[in-house]
Amino acid sequence: MIGQTRLQNNIEPVKPIISKRKPLRYKENDYSLEGSYLVTICTKEHQMLFGGIVNGEMNCNRTGKIAEQ
């Protein structure tokens, strides 16, 4: 019964809630042009994958130095 919905005991299937996401890009910006862009990366349990902050400055590990390049 792939792709079909069957009612059992008169209980209707639960439809997933799909919220409309706010667009993350500015309409006025041409992203095909060369330039600098800010990238935010969220990690599981806030792991510091690229190094850490020491005395208020970023201290990159090997992966962080690759990302920085």
C-alpha cells in the first residue's frame, strides 16, 4: 500500500506540519558575484570543530585553518 492512506478505526492520518520558512537571501543581492559571505555553522552539542577562542581571539586548529583559507 505504498503511496496510499488507509483509515483504521475511523482515525484520520496525521499530516506533518510544514511551516513556511523566511527566505534567507536578500532579493537585491546578486550572489553570483565574487565577494565575502558570512556562513553560520551549527554543530551538535556546540562542538568546537574549527578551534576555540583564546584571550578573545580565534585559535584555529588544523580544520579551522583549512576553512580560513
